[in-house]
Amino acid sequence: MSPRETGGSTGTLTLSGKIEAPTGAPSPTDLAAVLSIEPAEVSQVFFAGVGVPLCFAQLKSNEAVDRAASNRSAWVATLSRAWSPHIFFFAGNPQDGGKLYARMWAPALGVEEDPATGSACAALVGAMASKHDFGGTAYRLSIQQGVSMGRRSEIEAEARKSGGVVTSVSVGVETARRCSGAR
């Protein structure tokens, strides 16, 4: 069913700008503590941002993403004063054309969980396309987010490259209707 059929909505945003990807991200062990999961369930951790800085963590399974629970004291010790205190964690294959399953927390902003984080998806696809081993001109990811909170979103993200440099990122999202009322 399309968003129009379910009362949901769609939208697309295209950004041009530099993909920031500083070093110094937490270790997989430290991030596992923040997520209350086993360190062996964390494949990689990195920082990236297009405007909004984020800490990304690739987990080994959708089940690990669903099981994650915020450990506030570990977050304070690990991320609260880092380049980004916001965390976007996902499972799946982040290669071009990959499908990901994700969640996002931003406790520093008072956001327990976000059902559709376009800025995170833009940064993620931009960071992946920026890698030297990707020689193409368009890099795409499909991200499913908000499932565990009952607000499923389907996000399509694309980065465009020219001369080996990311020149733009686009994010489109389909969301489900959350509620309706009388007008």
C-alpha cells in the first residue's frame, strides 16, 4: 500500500555540502554498553554528519537492533561529550543498494527514539559513498526505521558523486499515519 492509501505521507530532501566524518568514535565495546548488548554484536562504529553530527553503529542482526536498550550511565560516559551524542544504529548491508534496519536515539535533544531520521540517513549514505573503494556515481540505501516503536518508516537515501567527491545527498521517506481526528 502506498502512503496515500494508508493516510501516510511522502517527502524528499536534497542537500549539497560536505560530509563530515571525523575520527575518534567510541570502541565497539563502549558502544555495546550504551546499547545494552554484547560487544560481539557491534560490527563497526563511526562518526559522520551532514549538518547534524551522528555516531553510527552497525550491529550484526535486526534482533540486536530490536533488543537494544539505552544505558544512560554508559551514554554519559561514552557519548554525552563526544563529537556527536546522537546514535543511529542499524543492521544490514551498508553497501550500494543495501537494505538496512535501524533505530535512532538523541538523548541530548530529549528524543528517546525517532521513527524517521532523514539527517542520519543522509549522513550514512554520504559517508558510505565517500569511501575510496566506491567508484560509482550514485550510491543508494533503503532504510527501515521506527518499527520497534510502532511507527514504521521506509527511507530511501542516495548520494551522488562526481570526480570522486560526493556532490549531493537525497533522502525520501514514506511514513505511516499516526493518528487522525475531527477537523
